[in-house]
Amino acid sequence: GVLPPLLQRICNLSLLFGCYAKWNAEACSALAAFMAGSCEASLMPLERVQTLLQDQRYQATYRNTFHAFGQLYRQHGLTEWYRGLTPILYLYYISCSKPTWRGGATGMPGPVRDFTNGALLGALLSTFNYPFNVAKTHMQKTVGGQYTSFVTCLRLEYISRGRSVRQIYRGALPNCFRSMLSWGVVTASYEFFSHYLA
């Protein structure tokens, strides 16, 4: 399951920053964020296949990334690639606000300030959005059958975890640390290159 995230990571940041920069000059920030997030969501099938390849129930069903794409398409159609799209659109919309946030740490050298701002915002948003990730994973690890809404998936996860909000956030801490590092580096890099390449 390592190929899908590699391909997705290479492409999605280029789409996110490039589309946002282009549309932000022509429209309001909220609309630009939504449009950039929608373009980036076109890469969602890679995340969907990654989820299936990492699920032990499907290890005998899908040999690799390309086999999984082919089997999903042949057996269930193109729409199966996009199962779990609703929470992803929301998450991508929110993520587009990260690289353009201006606040937080002040009185620091530029790169340190940008890294700190990105890390703080990444930690905050990843924690706030964690239930959306839980529901998204629940949706994406299902193959075939009736489509279940985002709200229904979140409710089922809540029930299966003993009706505990704390259990819904199980695993949120390592996700928070990963987001801090990832978005700190991404934000500092974006600000550095946009300044020197502008």
C-alpha cells in the first residue's frame, strides 16, 4: 500500500497550492479553497485503494495498486473509486486554508515563524477534523453494496466504540504529531519558494 500515498503526495500539494494561488487572485479565498480542494479530490481514488490494500481482509483480494483499481472498476464501476468522497471534500476544503494562514507566531525569523504557524494550524485542524477521518476510513474500507452516508458512518463508529467520544479520537495524538511536522515543513517551504520565485 505504499505506492498510492507516494503518488498522491507528489501530485496533491502541487494541485492544492497551484490551484489555490490561481483562483485566489480571481475569486474570494473561500471559493478558491473550495475549488482547489475539489480539484485535489480527483486524486481521492489513490487514498481509497491505499485503505483497501492496508486492510487485512483484502490482502488476498488485491495484489497491488493497479490490480485493485482494475478489480474495483470491473466489479463495481467507476463510482466505487470515489466511495468516501464527501468527508474528503470537506477535509480538502479546510486544508486549503493552511498555507495561507497569517497569524500565530511572531517575532521569529521567517522560516521558523512559517514552520511554527503551519505546525500549530496543522495540529489544530487535524485534531478538529479527526472524526471526519474516522468516518472516511469506515466508508473507504467497504467494497460494494449500498453507499452509506457520512453521518451514518460516523454514528456507526460512535456506537461500535462504546458510544464514547474519547474512543472516536483514539489514534488522534500520533495523527496530530504527523500533521504538525508535515504542515510545518509544507508551509515553510511554500512561503520560502513563493517569496523567492515570485
